Amino acid sequence: MLLIAASGLGCTASTVGGLLGAGAGAVAYVRGELEARVERPYTAVVQATESAITDLQFVQEEVRKDALRANFDARNADDKAVNIRIEKMTQTITTVKIRIGVFGDQKQSRLVLEQIKANL
């Protein structure tokens, strides 16, 4: 029974359209993962993410990327895992998914997204 209650953590969803201003579409936080639709080309979002990881002083552990998807694994100052996944949807729309820690951290995930956006 305790396992069932624990699995319900972080299951709330909130969607905010245009939360981050121009260039950002819908943003949703579901089950510990922040997902945003960014109205920018995939390569620009990948470069902005690389810069954000440096700007936020995360320790980068692994990067896997190709022409359609990128996956960044890093650690923050609290030694929590930071996973950022980027996927090309169209020539001008890119999806960004961010999870911090095992259960997620909405506030920190939004800060990471804001830093990515600032680098675009």
C-alpha cells in the first residue's frame, strides 16, 4: 500500500501556454518531467542546451545526439541527475524534456528551461 501511495508523487500536470514568452509553446509538468515545445530549430536548441549546462555549472556526464534527437546527462551541485532530452519535431519546432532527480523538481526544471531559452 505504501508503494501505491509513493507512485502517485508528482502526477499532477500543469500546462501554461507561452509561459516563457516568444519562441516557447506549451509547457507541461507531468510525473516529474517538464516538457516544452520550443518554436526554434533543433540545432539552435541543442546549442542553447550545451551553453545552459555550462552556464548553470552542471557537471556534464554524457551527451548522445544525432540529427533528430539529443540526450544530455549531467549532475547539479546537489549531485542530482539532470536529464535533458531534445527532439526535432519540424524544421522550426523542437521538444525539450527535462527531469531533475528521480522524482523530478519542477522549479529547477523551469530554471533550466529558462536558461536554455535565454541562450536562444
